[in-house]
Amino acid sequence: MNETRKFALEQAMRERPLVAILRGITPAEIDAAFDALVAADFKLIEIPLNSPQAWDSIARIAKRCPDDVVIGAGTVLDAAHAERLAALDAPLLITPNTDLEVIRAGVEHGLAPMIGCMTPSEALAAAKAGATALKLFPAARLGTGYFKDISAILPKGLPVLAVGGIDKSNMSEWHAFGAAGFGFGSNLYKPGRKAEEVGAIAAELVAEWRRLTEVARQADHIEREADA
């Protein structure tokens, strides 16, 4: 990962840790959807490898990806795919599971492994192997109570993104329990959805994230003043 993309990733994880998951998108659709997401201020965009001609879609947007946006692949199940992502300057390596070989390959090629996990054992193994972030999946089915319990044993400072069943209606609950960010799948994009609609939904999600972070900032300010 070059320095420009590394800075973009760090900034996105700090300010806008929202991942657009474009499962099922085709090369014919990718440009319009990508432009709509960028216009809505999404900074992290994933194309799952079980989408039609996924590598063609990744290559298309990699050629014109803005400096402050980071793209990559999801549903990465093969360590060999790390080298291909690195060659395309598409550093997001996102998995649905915890495969140590895939994580290590991602680290070796300077990528950003965001690793799917469900159990404490998986989460700790992914962290030890070098995951940039953890992806709690399927989040909505597991619930915020489960997330609260598992968070107690996770390494401090390692971001956990809630993915699976997350939309505008439940972002607030997860944010309150400490989720560092979110991944949005079929609630944001599904095959056949027009780019204009994708952009409108994306804008609502970004606006909600901004609202949540501002509420948290104000609450922190009030707490610090009370302690002073």
C-alpha cells in the first residue's frame, strides 16, 4: 500500500469507517455506483469476489480511484488473491471468515486485512495474525449484547465493524455499544438497484454517522467539563 492510500485508509477509519459492500455488481454497473458512493462521501468500497467478473470491476475503478478513497475485495478466501489486489492498488482485503493464511498474505503484501469473525477465538487469532480491523458477522443476528461481551477481551484500539443486517435504523444502537464502524450490504446495494438510489441511501447513512459522532463528541465534552 502506497503512502497516499495508507493515509486515506487511516483517515477513513478515523472519520468515516463505513464500508459499501457491492455484492453482485457487474462491470457494466460499477462505474455509476462507484461515482454515486464517492459523491455521497463513502471512503471504503468493497467488491466481493463472488460477484460477476469481480476482478474486472475492481480493475475499472482502481484506474480512477480518488486519493481519499480506498477500494478492494470482499469474500477473499484464497491467500493468492493478496498479490493481485496489491498489483491493482486495491488494498482492502475483506473476508467473511478467519483464515490465518489469508491474513498473513495480506500483511505480507501491504494490504489492509479486515477479517470476519464471530467467536472470541476467531477474533483474537485474527488480531494476532495482523488484522487491520475485525468484522463482526453476522452482527444483527448476534446482537449488541453479544458484542458487548466479546469486546471485553478484544485488543484495545483494534476497530470492530458491525456487518450483516446493519442499516440506518440500528446504527445508533451499535454505535452506543462501541462499534467502530459498519459495513452495508443489500440495504445499500443489491443487483439491479439504480446508482441514483444507491447514492441516496449512501448519503443517508453518512448523515447518520455524522449525527452519531457529533452526539458522542458533545457527550464527551459535557463529561469532561463535569470532571473538571
